[in-house]
Amino acid sequence: MINVALPKGRLGEKVYEMFEASGYECPSIKENSRKLIFENEEKGVRYFWVKPSDVAIYVERGAADIGVAGKDILLEYEPDVFELLDLDIGKCRMAVAAKNDFRDNPNKTLRVATKFVNIAKTYYASKGRDIDVIELNGSIEIAPILGLSDVIVDIVETGTTLKENDLSPFETIVPISARLIANKSAFRFKSQAIEDIAEKLAKLTEDRKETK
């Protein structure tokens, strides 16, 4: 059995559809129930739903052999896993945003509100910029409006929320998408099965790109 950690929500549903289209279907996952674990013995797969930010932990610790996590999670928490494939879904970007009239003053410490502390620190360190990180977990957009921070570092998908709050993204840090990851030990001992899954998902990803 290959244990697969799927992120709950819309992204996880898209990911499962890719596994299903690659020949690793598990019909019980589509039933309306509160079950969290689903398996298809014939196909040798067992799926379970977890919070998106927890997928990498399940994979790193070996509770899951493989899983799908956003590149943002991998950059922020740096789990000790193998990144096997960019699935080219769940696409967005990590960006710096601020009030529309913001002008950076390099002589002052930049106050940065974010829940992606590691990404923010790494990015500004690469620019040699002195920052004061303010760690927040929700409604980050409000921080610059209330004067708590100068800028925010956050995921931007459409930019609608920023626009509605008179904020603008003005620097892209890194593009984000969903990645197939594997536990290092499982990859050694179940390499054939995991590589088969990765190859089929890679082919599906390429086919989808060509039809776009």
C-alpha cells in the first residue's frame, strides 16, 4: 500500500482527480461520509485528507509515503522530503504588497507582516534589507491599513482582496504551485510504486499543458 496525504479542500479534490485519471481511483472517497481514510487494495493506494499545511509533516514523519503540498509550505517549513514533481495546479504567487501610495525608505527598518516568516526573512536577507517581522495568522491585509506594518508578504491569487482594501502587490517573491513530495525512507523501500505514480502524474501534467 502507498499511503497518500491529500490536502483538504478544492486543491485536494483536483489532486485526487489527477490520481484517479492516472489509474489510482478509490470510489469510496467520493461518498458523502465523515471518513478520513479511504483505500483501494486492488490499486494498492490508501488516501487520507489532512489540513494542507500538515501534509508535509505527515510525509516527513512517514505516516504518509507521498503527498501533495504547496511550494509555499515547502519553502516556509523546509521539511526533509523529496520534491518529485510540479503538478502545475493550485498556481498563485508569494508577493510583497502594500498600500497603493507606499514608498519604501531604505534608511528605515521595514516592518513586514506575514505568516510566512521564513520566506520573508530569506527574501529580504537576499536583498540585504533590514526588516522587523510581525507574525500574524489571519487578516494580514489589515496590518498596513492600520499602520501595524509597512508591507505584507502573502499569497496572491487574483489580487481581488488586495484591491478591495486599497493595497497593491509590487514584488513577486516566488511562483507557487502544488508539488508531489515523498518520504525519503519510503522512496527507498517503495521506489518502484512511487516512481510509477510520479511518472503517470507527470505524463498527465504534460498532456494538460499541451492542451491549454
